[in-house]
Amino acid sequence: MTKAEFERLREYIYRESGIYFEDNKVYYVEKRVEQQMEKYGFKDFTAYLGALRFDSTGKMRQELLNSLTINETYFFREYEQLKCLAEEVVPLWCQNGAGRQRVRIWCAGCASGEEAYTLAIVMQEMAPDIPWEIYATDIDTEVLDKAEKGIYNHYAIRQVPEVYFKRYFSPFGDNYTISSLFKQKVKFCQLNLVDDAGMRKMKGFHAIFCRNVLIYFDDLSRRRVALHFYQALEPGGYVFLGHSESMSRITTLFKPVRFKNAIIYQK
């Protein structure tokens, strides 16, 4: 792939997904594009890019984006933020009246579902008497299929506390399956975070988890997503980002709140 070809493809990927690949990601992108070109029988990059742009079904575009997204995740990742949700935020919801309505959490960039189901376990344990639901979204259709099945290997569940593992997981061949209770209460759907029309439909959430997702976006896309998050939240709602991320560097819309276990951002 020439420098000019990489730049053309990078612009296409950015326009379609908000993900921006730096120059040092040429090899990473090239290998995945080669796989897609081989799959569809293209030997010429220009012809492949043209086919992407004029594919009315969107199938080629989606498969390319699926191949480029990074889905490293596991249950109970970044534990301190989960502890903050469980021990500090959920009690606040119960005190201020959010618990009298249905608590709604959005897991944005959910990958294969480990984080969404982790949030479900936390809510079931810490708020069993109030109604709650979790919406989990991702741009990658392949990982969403895995998430809906709810089947995970030993690596994915290795940090699940033993008491929760025994309560909510069952053997499934060489793997493990999550409790059917959570398959009913966690709703998965595809959503592109830079799809303005789709994002405007996301409303009425008390918390949004979007951890280690915006690091793949450029500043403009991050600000677009942050604005949609602000509009999607109920007054006083929270955004949880990854430990290495800061909403304050993206926008002044949110107020950073220092809890005992983590810093999160409030509308």
C-alpha cells in the first residue's frame, strides 16, 4: 500500500467510523485490507476502494470496519471504576430517587459483551430491588453476535470474583455461558458513535460507560461523541471513561467528580 493509498483509505475509514489511524498504523491497516481484498477477489487497491464506496448493501464496508476494530476486553476490567459504581454511585441513585424509576446504563463500544454483562452483575448484586436495564452498542457486528450468545473462554472470565462466577456462569463445553437472566436484561445493538442520527436516538440514561474507546478517535470526533453523550444522559448522569482518558481534555460540558474509588464525569 502506497502512502497515497493509505491516506485515501484512512480518510474513508475516518468518515465512516470516526476512527483515525496514525501513520504508524500503516502495517496494521494494510494487512487487514489485504485480507478483505483477497476475500472479494480484488488485486487493485483503487478498484477495491471504489467498490467500498459504491457498495449499496454496506456489507463490504461493515466487514472492513469489523476487521479494523480492536476488541480487547474481559470481565471486571478496570475494577476500581466498577467499585465506584457499586459502592458509591448506585447508593446515590437509590437516595435521590433514580431507584424509583428504571435505571438505564449505556455500555458504548461493548465489544463481545464482557463489560456489559459485568455491569449487569454489579446492578443485580447492588440494586436487586430496583428495575434496571443495560443497552450495549458497538460498530462491529461480529462481536455483537458473540455478545448475544454470552459464551466466554477462561481468559475472559479469569477476573470474575469466585462468588459471582458460581452464581452467574455455567459450564458450556470448554467454555462458560452467562446466566440467562442477564441475556434478558442486556440489550445489544449496532451503533456507530459518529452516526449523528443513531446517536440522537439514545436518551434517558443514568450512566454511560465508554472506556478505552475514544482513544481511537481524533479530537473532532471525540467532541461529537461527548456532545451526544451529554444529550443522552439524564440530569446528573455520569460518564465513565478509561483510567487513561479524560473528558476534561475533550469538552467542558461535564463536571469531573472525584469519588473515593475513581474520577467520573457528571452532566
